[in-house]
Amino acid sequence: MQDNLIGIGVIGYGYWGPNLVRNFANSKVSRVVSVSDLDPAKLETVSRQYPGVEVTTEFRDLLMNPEVEAVAIATPVHSHYNLALAALRAGKHVFVEKPLAQTSEQVRHLVEEAERRNLTLMVDHTFLYTPAVQKIRKLISDGALGDIYYYNGVRASLGLFQCDVNVIWDLAVHDISIIQYIFDEAPVAVSATGSCHVAGTPENMAHITLFFASSCVAHVSVNWLSPVKVRQTFVGGSQKMIVYDDLEPTEKIKVYDKGITVDGPSEVAHQLRIGYRAGDMWAPHLAATEALQTEVEHFVDCIRTSATPISSGATGLRVVEVLEAASRSIAAQGIPVRLGLPQRITELAS
């Protein structure tokens, strides 16, 4: 037994589970002790690739194993709450694939349980750990963009259709977590519309608008029925603007010194003279590190130091609250739904 490494148990070896196992196994701070999945064929794959890892079809075997100090959950969303709660009650630190749970009430219960037991609860918002998003956050916090005017995000591809969540819980969750991370302001309301084109399945395309107390606005478009894969984000400020294309192999972020200038007092709008500024474009250097590797090592570090994760349970709660509000707005054909977070993020943290 390697006492200096945190023992990890992974529940679920479907779409995302193999990535978690690989990153925890390759990390210098953790080791994979056991993997659980209901499909014996998937467990055979684990045994071939990781001969020293125990496999089981019963997740409770992981919870009873004293060598498993933390559990990573990569199962369908509807199972997140019960699995995470059982793991916390077994005294395990918990890492859960996004979104943290199906409802904000469930998330609150998990957060309270983790706090009561002094355990780390972290949600897998992987994009927050990418060098690109971290760079955007720094540019905004340094004031390089000036006042933030807008965030426009597009996430589209052909599939992957899911039965227990709609497209906003699958794709827009990424943008909502990014917006929460890079902005110093929380949305005050959300409006959303969505459409379903396959009978018996949730909405497969949606458009979401997040409103802020300032003049900033965020638009997110998500689609499971796109002929091409798109992962593009635009962030506009009064001084500079950013184009972030996650599918770009090298220059994922491009910063444009472009914008408008306004001459004349604002009270006489018809006399305003709008000028256009077109400066240089530059692409900042980004480290070639895998976000998930950074994330799992951050999880282990938080376990050891009792630090609050970047994507903590509280962060996951705010994301789920926005997702719930967006779902209610879709059901009401786009009527805006108020959120209970009018404060700035810095005020929430104080």
C-alpha cells in the first residue's frame, strides 16, 4: 500500500469514467484502487488495462474498502445524488461528474452532508481547469477587456442524445459554470427557449439568456442536431474582445483590440457619433496541459489541505439553480425567471 497516494474508487466506466481512471492512475498524487460498473464487459477492459485495480459490479464494495479514501462518480445524472450521499456517509471524499445532482435541493443536502463530515465535495466542471478559461478569467480580472458587455457561447454537435437530461443540462452547463467563474457578477434572471424533435426525449436544442444587474448580458446556444461540431465563445468588453474556439489545436484564444468609441453626451442619443477602433490581434501562449489532469490533482490537493475546490459543492449549487430556472423558463415559453443571486461573486465569497 502506497501511503503517500490518495486511494481512489471510480463508480461508472462508461463515457467519462475511462478518462477519470486514466488521469487518477497517471497522477503522481493518487492511485486507483477499485472501479465499479454494472457491465462486466467494461470491468474486463479495466482489468486488462489496469491489472492491479480491483473491479466490482457492486459500488458498495468501494465504500467498504478502507483503501478507498475518495470516490469519483461518472454515472447518469439521475444516480448522482444517491451515490454521492452514500459515499459521503461512508466517510469518503467525493468527486462528481457534472451536473452535481438533478435538483438544487439534492445539491444542498450533499453540500450540508460534506460540511458536517469535513469531507471534500467537488463537481467536475472540467472547463474551469483549462488553460484557456483560466487565461480569460485573468484577462477579465486584470481589467484588460474593460467593462464586460456580453458573453456569447455556441455549443453544437450531432448527438449525444441523453434520456435523463436535456441539452442545457448536458451542454449549457459548461457555459454557465464558465460564466460564473470568469465574471465578478452573478446573473439575476434567466430566459430560455427549447425544442424537442425526437418524440419521447428531452429538448435537443435551446437558447438561453442570462441577465445581470449591469448592462452585461450572456447568450448561450446549444444544439444536439448540428451537422458540425462547434465550441465557440465570444466575450466583448469596452476595451478588448476575445474569441475562444476550443476546437482550435493551438491558438484557442484570440484577443482583439477592437471596439467602438462614442462622442457626445448620452442624453442626446441622436447626436452621438459612433467611431470604430480596429487594433491588433494577439494569441496568448497557453500551457499544453490536460484540464482533467489539473482538476484531479486539484481535488487531491483539496483533500489534503482542506481547501475549497474551484468547482466546489457551492459552485455546483449555483450552476444547478441556473439550470433549474432555465428549465422553468423553457416550460413557460421563454418567460424570464428571477434568480436569488443579485450580489457580486466577491460579495458572496466574503
